[in-house]
Amino acid sequence: MSSFTGPRIGLARRHPWSTLAGSHPRTEREAQAASMSTGEISADNPSANGPVTTASGDGMPRAVTHAERPDEAARDLRAGLGEVPLELVVVFCAPSYDRNALADALAREFGMVPVIGCTTAGEIGPGGYTTNALVAVGFPSEDFCIVTALVDHVDRFEIADSTAIARSLLSRRDRAMASRPVPLGEDARSFAMLLIDGLSMSEETVVSALHNALIDIPLFGASAGDDLHFERTFVLHEGAFHPNAAVVTLFTTNRPFTVFRTQHFVSSDRKMVVTGADPQHRIVHEINAEPAGREYARLVGLEGEPLTPMIFAAHPVVVRVGGQYHVRSIQKVNDDESLTFFCAIDEGIVLTVAEGVDPVSNFDGLIGGIEEEVGAPDLILGCDCILRRLEMEQRQLNAVMSERLARNRVVGFCAYGEQVNGMHVNQTFTGVAIGGR
């Protein structure tokens, strides 16, 4: 059984909605031309580096720093987030930082303000995609009431744990709401965020149980990364980075919000059946009674080619669940030609090779839907699958997408998997969009 701790806390059913791949993809040339007309902001653009704050008046401070020393980086974030009283700071950090020194520095700089976060496989700052960075977003006390819980030993997580976690969070939320000097009001509602060890292979169990325990509170989240080293990932809570752990955060706000998921793939007619697997370790040994890596390469038209993360990003496979297709991303090919996946897999599952459509057009459709729900967002806290980012780089759309992310006030990170409600998914852009006051 896992253990959890926590301090720190809205309600009405608020289901996440999805923008799935459409049938009218725009060409990459058109997407690039559109970006050039608005001015690109990317990780390679120096203007996207250094501490950055939001424009005056949007009320959701964001910052990024590329300072290598943890103490300097923490000072940059503190200065970048400004003087607005904060209920919580969420930090996404490159795994190159000295974790212990960084945790201590953040605790010193932010004092009584709680700081949570995780390690990444890439960051999304106020200027779009970036790397080797420390990114932060602050949640103003005026608009938010927030409680958190640390879940240890997620590899031993049991369904009963989720009930205790949910009860504790809801109880703390109610006490915190009652003690506020200025109430948030009757329109305040809640959403939850999960940050979890991306190599624990426990996401499905944890997110499904938490979703059921939280009942009508929408839940999203993502799996921590380590820049594709696949060695160790960490979550940050109460002044320390923790492996084999998760942080569950319950946000209550009177601002409008919507939880979302989008993917830019459609199914093809190329099917494969998992005929040999090790579900506990997410390894597929055989597909269609052939060595998994070899058969996958044949089905995507790359027979005899070395399988790389770029290939997995460009040629994902999907599984049909509840009437919708969900990506089941491949993490790596092993020496014995087996395939390790980022998510749960088992024998008998029918997989379909997916085909991509224009991700920029898909993202624009997502933003249009968000604006219909909450207006122009003050913040999008986004979890972008690392394979999406690899695909953007491969298709030379990195700068184009960075411009979109920056324009729409996205802050977040590149993850080893994403969670939405009770599902653990891959190769999506998932998160919460928060509107103005």
C-alpha cells in the first residue's frame, strides 16, 4: 500500500472534452507561412529566454530561466513571478539541475508559498518550447484555493489509497475555503492535477482510482520525464524531489476553466494483434506472431530500418476504447526486437497504425473550442507528449508550434504520458485552460 501526505483546496461536473484529428489537414507549408506572418517565438529565439512575466493585467504570472546554478535560477523565478500574493507555484525543471540544491533554493525563495512540480523531457515556457530550463507559473491567492497531497510508493498503489487521498483533499479544501478572508463565492469549482513518476508504470492504476474517488471533479495530469534517458524521474513536493511518487493537487477557483485533450491522428486500415506480451513491464514480444519490432517496421513501411524515437513519433499505434481511438506510444525497441510501450499493453489487444494530420491546424481547432468555453485564456497549463515534440522537430514545425503556444499563454512540459479523467494516454496535448476574472 502506498502512503500519502499533504497540506494545502471546486465542484459541479466538468468533463474534459477532446479535439480529435479532423479530416481537413492544412499543409505544413501553409502552417509555416502563417507563422511567419505573426512572428515566431521559439526555444532558439533569445527573446524567449531569461525570466519572463505575463503581460500586465492577465493575473497569471509565468516565468522561465536558463540559469544553470539552482540558486540563481530560483531567484530568477521569484523575480519573474512578481509581487502578486500566490497560493501555489508549479515548477517544471530540466533533469540537468541538481535536484537537492534546486529544491532547497526554491524553498528559500518562495518561503511559505508551496512549490510543486516535476522533472521533464523538455519545457514549455512563456516563449514556447525550450530546453535545459526551469519554468514556473504562479496561482494568485485572490483567485485560487489549493491543497496538495504527496503519494509515496506509487508502484504499490492500491484502489483503497485513492479514497483516503480524495477524502483528505476534500476535507482540507473545505477547511481552507471556510477560512478565507474573502470567499471565492458560490460559483467556485474544482479541478485536479496529477504529476507522477513517468517510469513507475503505475499511471493507469493511480489515475483510474483517483478519478473514481474524486467523482465529479475533472482530473488531468502527466508523467514526469528525464530527457529520454529513461533512468529516473521525480516529482517535487514540500521542498524535496521524490522518485516513485505522485503529487495530487486540487484547485478551486471562481475563474472559468475547461480540462481538455487533443490528438492529431486518425486510424488507418493496417491492423496488428499483440500475440506475446509482458504486461507488468509494458513489453510486447510478438505482433501477429512475429517479433514485435520487425512486424511493426513492416507495417509502417520501414522494414529493415533501425527503429528510433522519431519513427515512433511519426508512426504511432492506436487502440479503440469507448468509441474513440487512443494512442499507445512506443518508448523503445529492445535488443531482442521486443517493444517497450509508454502505457499499459496486453496480449490480444488489437492495435491500428495511425496516420497524422496537420498538428498546427489541430491545435488551432483546440484553441477555438477553448475560447468558446472560457474566452481568451489567461493560462493554459499544458502537458505535451515528448513524442509530439519530436514530431514537431522532425517536420520542422517547432517554431510554428512555439509561436502558437506562446500566443495562447501555454506553460507546461513535455511528458512521458498524459492523464485525463480515468485514462492514461499518449501522444496528446492535455491540460487545463483558465479564463480571466
